[in-house]
Amino acid sequence: MPTGGTITALCTPAGASVRAMIRVSGPDVRDCVSKLFGIALGDRGVFQARCEFGGGDRDLPVQVVWYPGPKSYTGEDTVEIMLPGNRTLVGRVIDCLLGCDGVELAGPGEFSARAYLNHRLTLQQAEGIALRIAAEHDDELEAAGALLDGSYGDQCNEWATEITTLLALVEAGVDFSDQEDVIPIAPCDLHARLGILLDAVVAQIGTASGDRVHSDLPKVVFVGKPNAGKSSLFNALLGVQRATVSDQAGTTRDVIIEQMDLAKHVPGAGSVELVDLAGVGEAAIDSIDASAQTRALEVIEEAGVILWCDPAGVFDAESIALPTATPIVRVRTKSDLPLSTGLRTKTNNALAVCALDGTALGSLQRAIADAVSRRTGSGVGVFVPRHRRALIDSKDGIDAAIGHVDSTKRVIEEPELVAIGLRDALDALGELIGEVSPDDVLGRVFATFCVGK
Ligand SMILES: Nc1nc2c(ncn2[C@@H]2O[C@H](COP(=O)(O)OP(=O)(O)O)[C@@H](O)[C@H]2O)c(=O)[nH]1
Ligand SMILES: [Mg+2]
């Protein structure tokens, strides 16, 4: 990472705008500003100036905001030059700046990199800035905020502290294994604390872990009364007659799962599993229907996204108990049929679709893609690949550690193996928050565990 010289770049988007901002940062800022604008920079402040181009026959009023180091974004002497957002003018001012001794064009992210190197930003805050700039959705902005205000870093630190503590206790058990009466931590306590940790990390990653899910694809589940048109819509989305459609209530009795690639219709979206179910919310017509309904309710609990199908457009929450945390897309099925008079003006925020002629199936696919991203976008780690990898590695380590703890035993039988898993988990988190030294671990042994006892 190059440091030392003075760098400059346009910080606002290229193109026409009311205002553009050019930033200059580094040791030559004072000289450069005094040469170009005739300003002697003293205390932090805002200066009105003129920038002369070429022979002095034309000049441009600019505003110069001066941030002496180290209390600037980069930690170095910095000015921000405000000028009309015109490509040619911006180009001329930057040319003038580059004409000053020691000034070069900044590389991508170089201002933030300097801020990081000068301890003005943590790595996570720098990532937060990048994420905020690139954010297209509210949840990305929220995640960027959590990186920037440090709350995400605090969270990772808490996990690392807990792992460090547990590691210390487990290693204390190894070191004092010849002393029968010394049990730093009981297997059931360790198991419980690791379980809490694992759940928290898994929630942050945004998908369930290990054997708890068979497929990583989000399950998009069709929910509604018999004859709501669920199976027809399921077939229409897949483009094949997969599920049996009939006007007889209770036709669908099995759980039918098919994969659908949303990317074909929604750029950037992934694949999902469509799950067609028996209708629920009405009295069972026979014992097979009763067990199909019970199974359906179980699947609904596990849904990633619920498509709530109702041809009447009523969406009576009393009729079906739906999980509160799952994103729901309200689908008014059979949109070719008129609504009953009283409901005609009431849309209930539902998406009106018709399985027979394909009306609004594209909108439905986009709605599904949005709901899926809401579902998986629960954690910051989801948006920053480096974090996601580190969190998954950390999760794997905790998983491995738990695998070696038998909570029914009095002592931990394979503390070395537990410790290896915890070390892996800690190393991975360490990548996010900065190194955790072995001294740290040692310190905690003596802080939390009384050897003399
Ligand atoms: N007019 C109309 N009828 C539909 C539509 N979708 C389904 N149906 C009919 O509604 C009845 C029940 O459909 P089905 O998909 O089996 O409903 P399910 O019980 O919810 O799976 C069948 O007779 C379908 O032909 C639609 O969009 N428009
Ligand atoms: Mg059906």
C-alpha cells in the first residue's frame, strides 16, 4: 500500500452536478494550496478562493475546506475543494493540482487506506464505507452503519472474548489434568455456552448451520386454503405441470419441492426451492387430509419465504397462524376473476396474479427475490465477503469443538480436540478484529480460574 506522497482525486461522481468535490491529502497540501489559490492555511476552516487556469485570463471561484492532520479523514493534512460539478472544470483543477510538486492521482480506496493506516478508521469501518457507497437496499445501508459505528466490531469482539475465555478454561483442564479435583468447566456448561455462541454466529451469517438444513436454498412455500390456486401457481412458475391441479379441495397431499432459478428472470438473484403444500385453514375432509395439513403446518414453520395465496384478496390473519419472523408475499390468485363487490377497492397490498394466462408472474418472481434477500440479509457478514468467509470458518471451528464435548460426562474427555476447534474459531474471528495473542489466552487463565484453589 503506497503511502507518503500527496494524493488527489475527484470524490463526487463524475459528470454534471451542482457541486463537485476534489480531495487532496498528504504532506504537500499546504504548499500546493498556497501556490494554486494564494491561501496561507492556518487553523481548520473554510476559504473562498479562485483557481486560475493557464494565463490568468480565466479563473474559477472555489471553496477550500481545510482539515489539518491528524484530525482529518485520512489523518494527514487534507483539503476538500468544492467547485461546480462540470467535467471539464474538474479536469482542469485536477491538472493544476497534479502540476504541484509531489502530487499524484489517488488509487482506488487510497484515502480510506490511509485513514486505516493512520488509525483514523478500523478495517471494518473502511469496509463499512465501501458498503455504504455500494448499498442499493435498506438492509445494506443498515449493515454499513453497523460497521461504521463499530457495533458490528463490538459484537465480533464479544464472541472472540467468549471463545478466548472458553479456550482458557479448556486448556486449563489440559494443564491440570493430573489434579483430579480441578475441573475448570463442566462439559454441560461448555456445551451450553458453545451452543449459544454457535447460534449467534449462525444468525449473523444468515443461514442455518450443519445438519439443521439439508439444502442451502431458501424454501419458498405456498400457503392458503384448499382451491386457492396454489398448485396452479406452482406449476406456472416452474413452467411445467408438476403438481396436480383440480377444483376438488384436498387434491394436494404431498409436499412437492422443485428448484427454480430466479436469475433467469431477476438479474442477480439466486435459486430457490418452491414448495407446494396441502391447503390449510379449513376443516380436514378426511384423515389423509388431516395428516397432510399437519405436515403442511410443519413445513410452513420452516419456510424461508411464504407466498400467501388468497383468490378473495382478504388475507384473514385469523384463518392461518403464520410465523411472524418469515417474510410473507401476499398473492391475490386468480386475478382474472372479479373480486366480490365489497372488496373491489381493497387491495391489501397483494400482488394480483393469474396462473392461467401468466399475468404478473414476473412481478411475483421479483417479489420472491426481494423477500429472499430480506431473509438472508440479516447480518453484516452477508454483505462483506471477507467477513462471511471468516464467520463461516469460525462457525466450523465452534461446530467441531461442540462435536468433542459430551455434555453427559463429568469431565471433558478430549480437551485437546475441543481446544483445536476453538483456536480455529478464534483465528477466524481474529481476522475480523485483529490478532488475539497467546498471551491473551494465558492472561485469562489466571483471571478467570484460581490455580491455587
Ligand atoms: N380462473 C382461474 N382459475 C384458476 C386459477 N388458478 C387456479 N385456478 C383453478 O382453481 C382450482 C384450484 O386450483 P389448484 O391449483 O388445484 O388449487 P390448490 O388447491 O390451492 O392447489 C382449479 O380448478 C384451477 O383450475 C386462475 O388463475 N384463474
Ligand atoms: Mg394444490
